[in-house]
Amino acid sequence: MERRLRFQLESTFFGLTTTNAPQVRINLFNIIHQIIFHGKGGYDFNTIYNMPLWLRGYTYNEMKKFYDGEKKASENATKGHNGSKTLVDSSGKVNTPDFVAASKAYKGKKSTK
């Protein structure tokens, strides 16, 4: 039984079908948004949309590497020196036992002034 295609788009020769086209479009606009947002005003929509695919992918991957590295450095900085714990966690709640211990240690220090 021969099956006739209603639309040219149904052909999977190019890899784009009516079932995956919406997701491909969402991914495209997600990448465009990420480049524009994290580009901090350096890019506009038309520039990114009309950018060659290889250049858009390269730009996106370089920005992702940069911001992932920045995030990792920030996380390492919030851990404190020598692996010490922070007194306030990422949600803003005070770690009470550590806070009490730190305040006792601080009260025990004499002022050198």
C-alpha cells in the first residue's frame, strides 16, 4: 500500500516534520533569547536570527561556557575559605548552629585597638 504525503514538510529527507517542527522552533527562539539576554545589549533579534547557524551555535556555546564558569566561581566563593561553611544558605535562611558557634568564637577574640 503506497502512502501519499499531504505536505512536502512530511518528508523526513530534511529531518523536519510536522511533529518535530514546533520543538525545533522553540529551541531556535530559546537560543536566540539566551544570546540576546546574556549578551547584555550587544545583540538584537534580527542580528541573531539572520546569523549563520554555525556562528549562532558558536556564540551560544561560548556564552554558555562563560556563564557556567562564572557560576562555578561564584559557588566556590560562597563556600568560604578553606571549605568553611557559610552562615546564610542560598535561600537566605540563617544556619543557626553555625551562627551561634561563629558568634561565640567572635566574642572570644580581643580587640587590638
